[in-house]
Amino acid sequence: MREEISIADAYRRGRTVFMGVELLVAPGALVPRPETELLGTTAVDLLRRMDLPAPRVVDMCCGAGNLACAIARRVSGARVWASDLTDGCVEVARCNVAHLGLADRVSVFQGDTFGALSGLRLEGSIDVIVCNPPGQRRRSTVPTVSYTTSWDTTLFQGSKA
């Protein structure tokens, strides 16, 4: 895990490195932080231990797409669905997917959490879910990775409003 990053430098250059992967950054999406690499490496380690030929991953609150792209780069055969609520994040994430040549294995959707993925028929098929929501600043809070053995389909039913 990198110790320090210069957010201003990353925005000025339009690039940063996350888990050894060069990513594009732009206003509208937060620069990936070093502590998020802990979440990424934990997910990669878990996926490798699962030893699946084509693991299926969901990245909620994907931001710049750093977790989705790094996981896809480090775990051959991984298929990743990423989502974020904001236009800026979705745009930057899609640029990173294209920049890294991952469009065949990483898809980025816009919407609120699992609602963005409704209709994709992913229920019961996801192996790992990662989520690093913005605004989590307390050092004692570590982003989470979840291993799924079952899928709660109510998460895909969207708002009843």
C-alpha cells in the first residue's frame, strides 16, 4: 500500500497509480486513496483462494473504477459489474475501463447501489461484492469486501416510491 498521494498532483497530471495500475483521474471522481488498496488486495486474495475460472464481482460506489479495474487486471477471467450514482464517477470509470482495455470484462452502470444492476439477471451469481463509499474518513473504518453464498433478490427490486 502506498503511504502518501498528492491529490492535487494526481488531478493536475490526470493520472494516478492504484494497485500498480495507472488510472485516469478527473474532477467529478475522487482520486483513489492508498488505504483503498487494502480492500482491493483483500478482494484479489479472496478471489484467488476461491480458485474460480471466471469469478463474478460487483463493485458498488465504484468512483473512478479503481477497484473494478484493478481486480479485473489481477484476476484473470474475472467479470466485474461496477456502479456509481454520479455522472462524473461513471464517466471516469468508463474512461478507465477503455484506457485499460477491459471493456470485455468490466461494465459500468449508473444508479443507486444495486438498483443500477437491476434487470441484468445477476441474482445468485456473484462471488464477491466490494464497496468503498465516498465520505468514509475515519481511519478506524476499513472498507469492506463480502463473499456471497446467496443473493438477496430484494436488493434488485429497486425503490417502491
